[in-house]
Amino acid sequence: MSPDAYDTDAWKVIVIITACSLLSTVIVGLRFYVRLVITRKFGNEEWALAAALATYFISVSLILVCVKYGLGQHFYTLSTRERSQFLKFMWIASTAYGAIIMLIKATFLLQYRRVFPLPSFQRVCDIFLAFIAAWALAGTIGAFLHCRPLIRNWDPAEPTGCAERIDFWLSMGILHVISDVLIFLLPLPLLRTLPLPKLQKGVLMAVFSLGFFTCAISIIRLTTLHASTSSDDPTWINVNTVVWSVAEVTCAIFCACIPTLRPLLRYSTGWRRHLYDPSDLKVEQTSREGNTRMCES
């Protein structure tokens, strides 16, 4: 057995999952506290976020099971049963990833619909909601149809085989990144038209632009897909994809929650005059020409 047979990257997965799970739980808990106790405005976006967090916990639990069956070790060092169990639980966790991403995107879009209750803008949000639902459904169908029979995904001894997967998953990943960019760009034109002081407008633009950090992580994750779907050493190679996937979801949850947390902060009177809580503001159309103004939600 070669010296690198004893290498393990499992600790990376455990550390990242532990840290990201704690951060996600704390930030969502703070958001729910603000929305339930302080502002008492628990909306549809909070329900979507709650579903996303629940699905996230299911997914990372499955990934930890994958660690038990060899994730972070070299594939050739594992028994046949360990290989099969790893592939099975990784397939389930990967399928759940699409649902998590869909629910987080829905959180952003539902929040936009509340903050910007302009009919034309809400229709655009509805179109994006339909698109991300179709995207998630296509990913799920693709995962189930990739190998026939389904058990072939984790049992190479089964007859028949699997279709080429890299092109499909790369296409899904590219659509995911493009939709992220478009979703995070959606509110910026409306914010630029608001009759606000430059400081206040700049703060709002910065808050609504936080999601672009998630786009950067999504692109990094996308670069790992080819290796993870074509390698003969999936338990070793998939560590990078798992780490970036967990980081991506955590960053998205963080960016979705930060704009709602201002009520927890104790600003001076001067700052309070200049900063608004985006979660408590709406933009309303005041004329046919599309002029906008802010009001309390």
C-alpha cells in the first residue's frame, strides 16, 4: 500500500461543516428573533429560509455520514461496502443541494417582493421564482435519470450504466451562477432612483449587493465540478466540492440575513437618521413615470 493511502482530508470537512452550521444557525436565529420579537413581521421569506436551513442540516448530516464511509480518504483504500455507502449518501446529499439553493434564492426574491411592492417588479420576481423552481426540478429529474436503474449510482456491479454527467451538471451550475447574478442585480436600479442622501443610498446599495460574495464562491465551486464528477478517486477529490458547497450555502444564508439585523444594533441618534433597515422599508411607485419613494413596511 502506498504511503499516501493513509492521507485523510476528513478533518477539513468536519471543521467546515461545524463552523458553517454554527454560523448559519446563529445568523438565522438572530433574523428570526428580529422578525418575530422586535418587528413582528415574520413573512414568507422567513418560511423559505427556515425550510432552507432544515434542508441544509439534512444535507450536512448526510455528508458527515459520507465521512464515516470514506470521504476524505483515497477510494482504493475502502472496502466494497464502504464505497457503495459513500456513493449512496453523497448522491442523496448532492440531490438535496439543489433544494437548498432554490429555497435560498426564493428567500431573496420574496424579500424583494415585500420591500419593493411595485407590480412590474413583483412580476419579474415571480418569473425568477418560476425559473428557479424549474431549475431545481430539472436537477432532481436529471439526478434520478442519470443512471438506470437508480441503484447504479452507487453500485457499479449493477448492469447497464450511466449517461455522461459532466455536461449536464456544468450546465446546471452555469445557470445557477447566472441566475444568482441577475437576482442580486434586480433591486439595484430601483435603489439608484430613490431620492435619498448619498450616504443612505450607498449603505442600501452595499447591503443589497452582499449577495455577490455568494456568486464568487459559486464560481469557485463550479471549477471543482469536472474533477469531482470524473475522478477515479471520488472520496478524495469530492472534499473540495463539499467544502465550497457548504461555504456557498452559508454565505448565501448570511447575506440573506444581514439586511434584517439592524434593529439589534444600537446606533447613535445621528447614525439612525442616516441609516435605514432594508427589512423594514418598502419602495412604492408614486407616478406613472416610475418615480419611487420609501415607506415603512
